[in-house]
Amino acid sequence: MKQSEGGTLYLQIHSQVLDEVKFLLDTGSSLTLLTPETFNKLSANEVVEVGFVNARLANGHIKKVKTYLLAEFALSDACTFHDVRVAVLPRSNNILGMALLSKAGTLHISMNPPTLKLDNCDSTDTSVIPPV
């Protein structure tokens, strides 16, 4: 995980499908948002369109966005989630929201050094994603 100068936390994802893709860790968002580029990489696996949701953006505006159900979403090769609902939003950052992070059970965020620990990730006792 990496911390910006403003204190924002970013997770660099390394998996067989995504390599060096940066995600904003947003505990205030329920949705996981993807850029079209990231969605195209992930949609090689099974994807189902599930409808639309009204998303409140950081600027306060509400935008209707299409949502999909991904059969698999991996934060690393050792940390895979199943049946993950995502929205695709052009001109945005990739955002990891609480709907996805809550699938990991308990999560621990350490600021020094910036580290994310997911207790129930991929049927392992502990999965630690170290800083980049």
C-alpha cells in the first residue's frame, strides 16, 4: 500500500490479470469502481450485467452508473474474491469500496508503514499486502 502526500491510501494490485494497477482504498464508499481499462482486463473472466446504481461522486453529484458482477476479483495471486459487484466509471480512479473489502472479514489498516491486512482473504488465516 502507498500513501499520497495528502494521506490518501492506494493499493497497488499485482495478480495474473492485473499488474501494477492502482486502487484508492475508500472506506467511505460502498461501491468498487473501475476504470474502463481495468474493467476490460477483468472482464476476460465471467461477467454479468446486473443493472444500474446511483453513485454519489466525490464532488457531491449523483451519477447513474452500470454495475456488473465479476465471477472473480483478485487483489493478489493469494487473495481472490468471488461474485464481486463493480461499477464502471470513465475518467475516474479505480476505487476499492467496502462491499468488496467486507468480503475479507476483518481488515486492519496500519499507517506506519502503510499496510492492509485482510483476515479472511482467500481461505487463509492472514493475508498481508505490504507497501509498494
